[in-house]
Amino acid sequence: MADRAIKPPGESYVRDSIYATYWLETAFPLADAAAAMAGEQSSGTFLPVPGESEALKARSAAVVERINELNTVSQPSLPGAAVPKGEPPVWRQAEVVLSWPIANMGASLPNLLATIAGNLFELRQFSGLRLLDITLPEPFTRVYPGPAFGIGGTRVLAGVKDRPLIGTIIKPSVGLGPEETAATVRQLIDGGIDFIKDDELQADGPHCPFDDRVRAVMREINNHADRTGRKVMYAFNLTGEVDEMWRRHDLLLETGATCAMVSLHSVGLSGFTALRRHAQMPIHAHRNGWGLFARSPHFGISYVAWQKLWRLAGADHMHVNGLGNKFCETDDSVITSARACLIPLAEDKPCLVMPVFSSGQTAWQASATYEALGSTDLIYCCGGGIIGHPDGIEAGVHSVRDAWAAAIAGAPLEDYAKTRPELARALEAFGQ
């Protein structure tokens, strides 16, 4: 089962309600299973109790808006599910839409998450359950700021207009000290890189303290900017407790940095929102840990739904993996995720964010990425694909930039490489 964007609810839906679309699998009658979800995540209980009046349920109960049966299977997709007594079970798969009045939780992302992706994943009625999409009413876009910089602001700060930002990751991710990191940065910026990021594993370790790394790296970036007028964007990983992130952000601001990076699942929605409301630079949102939600097609949360929460909270860049990546995600899933980042959340607040392609990326994937996405609004991060180029870092940067020039021009990559030796070497070195 592939995740996909669900068409937003039409005008017949109540505009002050939250809608969530799920894929589910159950051995119970679909209507009963959907009612169990709705009850568990709103006003219902497994037994009637005092106070659970019809008036209360009319006001606050979740509503099963739609059930579309899809398929039946002979075996459950996940263990631990209950089955009805009596005849041998048949597991039905369906797409179900539930709605909740916003009054149940208010315009609060943490409490929204508890409602749409809380205890329902533990219900014994289900042998599969996946949140596919959400539609949020206007109060959420009033309360939450969305990205402060997004695509346009990132392009202005990086000085890149009509092509992707060509980026890389400092490797090794741990082990390098501040001055060693700065030496690599010097080579990268001299080679023409647009964007550099810390690895998610490197934040404030004793061998490379955050403050020392920032000062050493920004010395190189600022010196280059003074000489050339071009300031490379570096996303420093400031992940930590909220007060630590605020202090680290302020050091970035003091030293002239133009991007902060944070690990979303490490800090949570509340921590991320607190950082966004304090931040005065783009926030590069890293999704490490995403596989916990995504790897099983029969359980978890789709990227289409998940990215909406973080965009609304204020992410400016969001990782989407990459084509031909080193992980288990398919190319179709990667492109669906990237396209989702470029779809407005609301007319009055589009909240567009820059998708970040990474994981095993080299010059080879540029043309396929451009053809599939149909946009240059992205950051294209190559670790080994740049730093591991056989002719050095500068050649690595040039090879990826040339690959994107070929993609935008619609030129076959191998033909384009005939007059560009750095690209040709990359294609030879990294294969397909």
C-alpha cells in the first residue's frame, strides 16, 4: 500500500472540524471498528458511564464521516489483534475518515497529535492502522506561525535563484574537532558549495563542542563572504533542551550564521514550536527516526500527514530522503513526500517548505529528481557524492552543479559530461 495525498474535504464538511483519513485492517465489521476508533479518541468509552450523555456525545464525539472498503486478506498484517467469536475471521481493509470538533482540543498541535495518532494505534480491533492525511481548520493557521523564511527566504540568504541549492554534510559525522570541521568547510566553500549541514549525530559532543564549532566554521564562512560577497548557508545542529537551543540560536545570530538545524523527533512539537517562536533564521528540520512511523505499510503515519504538523509549527526545510537512496524507501514515496512540501496548506498561509534530498545522492540522480518533481525548489545534499569525488571536493561540487544544469536544460547526462570532465569522473566513480 503506497501513501498518497488525500483530496481535501469539500465544502460539505464543517469548517471548524479536524479531519483525518486512515487506512485500516480489522477482522471486525468495519462500522464497529471505526466506531471504536472514534469513541476511544473522543467522548466514548468501552462501557457507558455517568456523564456520557447523548448531549455530550452530540457536542464532542468524533464522527465517522466515510468508510470505503478496499480489500480482504486471509491473514492479519500485524500481530496481537483480536478477532470476533464465531466464524473464521476475514480481515477487511478500508479507508476511513474521522472528524473531531476543534473544541475538543483547541488549536494545539501536541493535543491534536494525541487525538489523531494516540491510543487508537493500540486498539485490539486492528491488525493494521495508518494515518494517511489530515485537514485542519483555520484556527490552526492563526495560532501557529508556519515557516518564517521558507523557499523564498532561503534562496535570498543563500544567494541562489534559479536552481537547487547544492549542499553537503560534514563527514565523518562524529570524530572531527572544531578546527578539522572548519578546514573541511574551507574546502567546500572554496569549491562553490551553497549549503552545508551538521550531521544529526553531531550537536554538542565533548570532542566538538557546539560553541567552538560555530566560531571556527563561521570564521571561514565570514572570511569568504568578506572576500567574495557570497555567504554559504551552514545549518548548525542545535538540538537540545529548549533553553540550550535558544542560547545556541543566539550564538548563531551573534556570529552571522544563517541557518539552524534541529532533530524533530528529539525535541518534539512543543520544543520545536518554542524554537520557531524564538528563531530569526531558517530552521532546517531533520527527520531522523522517521522509519519508526513509516517503514511498515500497515502501521504508522504517512509523510503526507506528518509533514503538515511540522510545516505549521514552522519548519523551513524538511528532509524527504532521495532517489536511489541507501535506505528502504521507494522513489515514488520520496517524490510524493517532496511534492507534499510544495502544496499550500491554506490559501491565506501556504507554509511552503524546501524539500531536502539526501541519502546516497550523487550527480547521477539529478535528472531523475528534476523530471519527477518538476521543480528546482529543493536542497540537494550529497555527502560522499561531493566529498568523495576522486578529484577532490571542488570537483565534487562542480560535478553535481553540472548534473543539475544538464537536468534543467533537458540534456542527456552522459552527453553533457563529454565536455565536463568533473561530471564525467563522478559518473564513472559513483555508477548508477
